[in-house]
Amino acid sequence: MVISGEVPEFCGCAGYIIMSRSRGYVKYKELITPIHLGNMPFQNPFPDACCFAADKNGILLTNVHPLEIEIGNTFLSASRRAEFFSGRRCAHVSMKAAGYPRLPILRHHDRSPLWPLNVLGSITHGASLAAGIIRKPHQRLIGLGIDIEDLSREVRSDITRYTLTPWERDRWPVLSDRLSREARIIFSIKETIYKCFFPIDRVTLGFQDAEVTDITDTSFKAQLLKNPFTRSIPTPIALEGKLQFYENAVFSALSESDRFLNW
């Protein structure tokens, strides 16, 4: 049985035939075959500097490395396995488009992606969608972050005490017992900021360490209130990122240049 489904816009070079399934787990053998891919729910936010792919979630193992399949099969939930495989699949499609070899993306002890040497990227999944972005070789980026959030998911409004700063709560007040659309978008933006900066020096950032100052249909502005580097950098740090919307999902993206390397 061949697993099929919608996949990203680029072309892949390796697929897997699923030999058997047991309670949603998969056994496989590699199949070298071209895969022709369809339209993506989101577009590349940084086309000059990065390669990008996005897809709907599914246990489609095209381009997924066997070591990643072993990791995915340790998850108890079939939906969690689908998210993991979809994110890795998108990342590998992007890596191939950027000219990188097909090496596994393993995991740190905190479950964040452990990228191959010299590869800078970010992976996200949410709202039954997944995406992966990879810096092209020789681009002067030191950080990349992307995030997808489901704008229709039920979330209690009192979580804003933790996710929004006092200024943000005044700027985008929650007027009911349901989390506002703006508060959900801010949550996504802050996840993106964390993903962009944490891998650089592995300095932990919390929701109160970043503040979103403006949201439009296509972009956001924010500031980092805490220094994300191990060397001394003046704060706040001004940030500008990208936003896209697809059905009930928001996609946020942020890239960081090497502007602080000479401080």
C-alpha cells in the first residue's frame, strides 16, 4: 500500500512504500521515485534568503529520513506522529531545494530540532498544517523562526495573564471569556521569536520577554525586552516579521540577520 496525500510544491526524490501498519505505526522500505507536489497553504516568507515548504498533516513518509521515522514511531498518538513526519518532510523538501544533503534532523533533549552541521532552519505544525524553512547557503542569517497556530482552537482567556505583557493587554483587551483573535496571533508571534533566537545561544525567553507592538494582515512589529545573546546587547531589540493567514490558521515568520555580530 502506498501512502498518498497532498505534499509541498517542490519535487522530492525519495519516497517510502508502507509495508505494514500496526496501531498506526509504520514499517517501510525506501523507494526512489519522483514525487510531483501541489500548492502550498503558505508561501515562502523570505524567498531571497530561504527555501520553504508547507503541507497538510499526514503520515506520508516521502523525504523523511529513516532515523526520523524511528523517532516518530515512539510517539503514542497517531496525530502526533503525523505532525512530526509532516514537519520533517517539509524541512527535507526545503533542505533539498537549498542544496543540502539528505541528513537526519534529530532532536535535542528539549525536543527542539537538532539540525545537521551548517544547516539553519525552523519547523512548525498546527491547525492540521506543517511547514519547514531552511536558510540558503551563504545567506547572512543567524536566526529563523516560524509558527502555525489554530485561530479557532478553544483557549481560556485567562491565559493572557501569562502570554501578554501589561502593555499588550491594554492594547488588545480581551472582552469575553474566549481568547481574542489578536491574542492568538500574538501567541504565534512570540513562539516564532523564541524559535528564531533560542538556538543561537540557547538563552531561554518567556512570553513576558517580548512585546508585540503592531499587527497587520501581512506583518508584525515587536521588541525583545530581554537580551537573547550571551554577550552584552542593548535592549529593547526591534523586530519585524511576516504574517499569513489560511482558513483558520495564522502563520508567522521571523528572520534575524548578523547585525549584532560585531557588538
